[in-house]
Amino acid sequence: MPPNDPTRSIDQALSMVSNTDPDVLDSDELAGYLEAIATIRSWCDARQVRATRRQRQLASEGRASQPEHALSDHGRQSSKDAKAAAEREEVCTSMPSFEDALDDGTVTAGHVDAIANATRNLDDAERAEFVGEAESLLAEAREQGVDRFGKGCRDLAKSIRARHNAQAAEDELERQRAQSKVTRWTDETTGMHKTLIECDPVTDRAIWSAIQSARGRLRRRSQQTAGPKPTWDRLTVDAVVDAVTDGQGANSRLVVHVDLANLTDSAGSLCETDSGTPIPIETMRRLACEADIIPVVLDGAGVALDQGRAKRLATAEQRTAIEAMHATCVFPGCTVGIDDCRIHHTTPWQHGGNTDLDDLAPVCETHHHLVHEGGWELTIRPDRTATWTRPDGATHWTGPTNDRTNPAA
């Protein structure tokens, strides 16, 4: 008989299993023997469904314990299996055709459990739509193994949930987008610089698509090059840099603030990146061989720093010059780094101010709001002496702000 043949009675299956010695069967005979066992198991599972339903009824009347307890205590099942059996009964109650098919052995308990697993997190309306597909699901269950049927059930549940929750899913994505952020910090123990990116799934996929593409490109390149191969972690880090710099990581812009003496004979005291991170002079020299050198000219020579009103925002060259003079926000005592500051027009651009270096200063978000919404005034002279004036007209503070000054000078 073919597998799960409904014409095979339980009596035939029981007789075959009880009167046959599997140790002497050949491959074809074992197939029939296993089919008989599957028929008996399905028949027993169908009877267990009915017993569980009765136990649930008695429990609702206060005359018995809950089905899970009975299945565990008297059915000798683990708590996990007892819970699965109880859920199996709920599926069969809502989809009686599956209980009939379980009874005649044309489906297994695994098929019913696949439905329970797929619908566990659906709400009532979503589950009702799923149950409406019972007949087509039963036809598939009779033709498919448990794994394939389970995948189909999950796909169906997912599509139903998507239809019912399209707006909810979009709202959740927008919430995740709003909470996305990038955090940078330095581990004080190891000195390692760390960057944590928290983002929504769509953004994450875009990021990792670029990283994986870059990693594959770098891996192929390393395989064609003699010498030691990079570790997977190092390759991934290089891929992140490659993706972020659009493949120009090896020739990216490098800005280093360094004393002339330090550059020539290591006798100076200043050698740091534009973000204020000190680096060894030898490291700076090595990086300089791999990057474009950006001369930081503070007096305007070589680079047109003053843009007047031709541009609304500070140019890259102007920002480079400002970074050479300031490591932090120019408010006294503020330690917010230059990377997290806005370039502020001391004479507002909309009030006729120029986008010239003498009129630009870095301020953090807090002190930027202090000027624009808080009524404070900031002025700065060409020698980078700043004056902060309170809304009542009193001078809060005046003094130099060039915190890149060589401390040995």
C-alpha cells in the first residue's frame, strides 16, 4: 500500500506491527512496516486530541486539572510535549478536517503542530483568515512532508499578518528610523576606538550590502597578492572603511596637526589628528605616504578661505582651517569635540554676515541653541578671542579660544 493509505485500517496496521519481526525485513518490507507505525501513531494522536478536548471541558467545569497537567502526569510527556499536544487539540477544534485526516493517518501530528507554530502569534482576525484556508492546507499536508508544509504555513501566516499590519509595520520601521544613531567612544583600558551603529533593518541591510561587496572585492585582491592573508575580522574592518570611503580608503584625506620640528626631527610636542586624537609621529609619517596631504594654512595663503556671501555654509577648506585652531566648542569650559560642533556665523548670514573665516566659530548644539534661541551673543576676533554676552547685555566671558596652540610655545 502507498504511504498513509486511508484504506489501511488501524486493525491491519496493528496486526502487521505486532506480528512482524523487523529484524528480518528487507528494505521494501521495512518501508511498509514504518508506514504501519506512522498510521498507528497518527491514530493515537487523534485519540489524544479527543482526550485533551475532554480534559479541557472537565477543567472548565472545575472537575479536572488543565490538559497540560494531565498530559504530563498521566500521559508521561515532558512539559514541552504536553503544551504542544494541547495546542494540537486547539488546531483540530478550529480545523476539524485535520482531526479527521489525523485519525485516518493521511496527515501526522507534525502537520498539525506546524499549523500551531505558524499561527501562535496571530490575533483573532488573522487566525480566522488562516483557518479559512483549511481545505487547501489539508490538500497540501497530504502531499507534503512536515518541513515543507511547515514552511508553507509560516509563509501564509506572514502574508496574512502583513496584510493586516501593513500600517503597523510601517509605523514600527519609522520608529526604528527615528531611534537610529551612531555612537563613538574610546575604551580607556584598551585604547581601542569603537563605533556603534543602531539602525532600522532597511538601513542595516544597505550598510551590510555595501560592506559585503567591499569585503568580497578585498578578499579577491588579497588572494592574488603574495604575503600573509588578513584575518576575517581585519578584512571586515577594511571592508567597512572601503565601503564608507567609496573605495578610496587607501587614498583618503588625512589631516594632521603637527609642529614643523616634530615633522622633521621629533623634537616638537604637537602631533594629532583633526579630531584631537594624539598619534605617534612615525604613524603620522606612515599614513602620510598613503594619503593626500592637506596643508593647514591659517593665514589664507594657498587656499581661498574667505568666501564672503558667495556660499551659505563653511567650505571644506574653511572647516579644515577651523579644526586646526579649535579642538572643541568655543564656549568656555565646553569639552564637546570639533567633530560634533556646528560652524556658527558670529554675524548671522541672514542678517548680512559673511561666510569668512573671521566670522566663523565652532559651537556645540547646546551653545548653538543658546545663541539662536537663548538670546546670547558670540563675537570672535581674527586672533580667535571670543566674547560671550548674556541676554541682559553683561559680558559673561572673553578670552582666547585657540585650543590647538602648542603648549610648549
